[in-house]
Amino acid sequence: EAQVTQNPRYLITVTGKKLTVTCSQNMNHEYMSWYRQDPGLGLRQIYYSMNVEVTDKGDVPEGYKVSRKEKRNFPLILESPSPNQTSLYFCASSLSARPGQGAWGYTFGSGTRLTVV
Amino acid sequence: KNQVEQSPQSLIILEGKNCTLQCNYTVSPFSNLRWYKQDTGRGPVSLTIMTFSENTKSNGRYTATLDADTKQSSLHITASQLSDSASYICVVRGVAPLTGGGNKLTFGTGTQLKVEL
């Protein structure tokens, strides 16, 4: 089944303790992206990757890191989590996001609910 | 600044009734517009995609309209069912410059629909 898999689904951690949220897709998609969703704000892009070894900042990148060593995986790293990073996180992938390739849809993972205390 | 505004913020209807959700956007240049359904705690799932030249598109009981001149879209749900209870998110894809960055998505904050018996 074509899907985007995130782990873990739920995570409670303490301030300052490094954590990684994994994201994997099995559709050979070039484009992957991380979003956070907060009440009343909609989804906001954290980082995105156009392809392997190509990553760039989204709208709210502060406090996050990503890597794209393989096409299928796009982990989100919080080096020193803080309470304001408590949120619902979604990974998404698309076949392509290059100009002229506008009609490709995004497949979203099921989400990771992170609580930082 | 590119924005997507949705109304109403929330809506309660009785099972079997119809409803219409609105989306106004300022994203320019415009590539396409999608409506997503997001069940509580799950990732968004695409319902329809509208490109610049399309006015109406249906997917079962869901019908989306687009007026690219006024930058407005609507999602009409016919004969609502309890399973339609979800958040409906309007997502507009802009056209990124050819210098890179990928096609940018701008998310609305969603309309929370509840269908009751």
C-alpha cells in the first residue's frame, strides 16, 4: 500500500532532550516536507526536500533540523526541544514539486503528536 | 503575503442535509487548489483538485467550484453523513520562481464540520 509512515504517533518528552521523528514513504517520491499543525493556525511548513541531499527551510524552521540521505526517508530532528514545539506534526510527500509539475498531489502521514514538558 | 481564508470556522448540520464551505485566497500566481478532509488525529486526505481552467469538479457527494477571477472556491457536500464529520482544509498551490524553492502550498485553517443525527 502506498503510504507515508511516521513514527512515533505520540511522544511526550522533556525540555532539552534530543529527539527524532522518522518519516518514510514507499512511493519513490522526490519531494518530502514536514509541517506542524497548531489550533487556529493551519499547517505550517517546517522544512522541505526537493530530492536526496537537497533540503531547504520552510516558514517555521527554527529549532528543527532535517536530513535526506535516502529518497524514502526524511527524519525531523529536534536537537533541544522546548515547550513551544508541542504540536501535531505531519510528514508529506509528492512525486515532484518542481515548477511545471503542479498537479501532483501530496500524501500525508498519520501525524505525530509531540508534547514537550 | 499569500493567504487562504476559510469560512465558516465551524459548522453543525443534521445528517442528510447539504452544506457549503467557502475558501478565499490571495495566492498569486496560482497553480491549483485542493480541498482536503482531515479526520481528528489523522493526516489530511485529498478530495478534489482544481486548476486554473476548471470551474467545477465532483467526487461523489463532494462538489468543488472555483472562480479564479475572484479567487474564491467552495466545497459543497450533498446528503451529509455522520462520517463527513471532519475538518475540511483548502490548500492553494502557488507557482514558485524558476530559480527554485518548489511550488509553495498555503493552507487555510479549515472548517470544522460536525454532522449530527
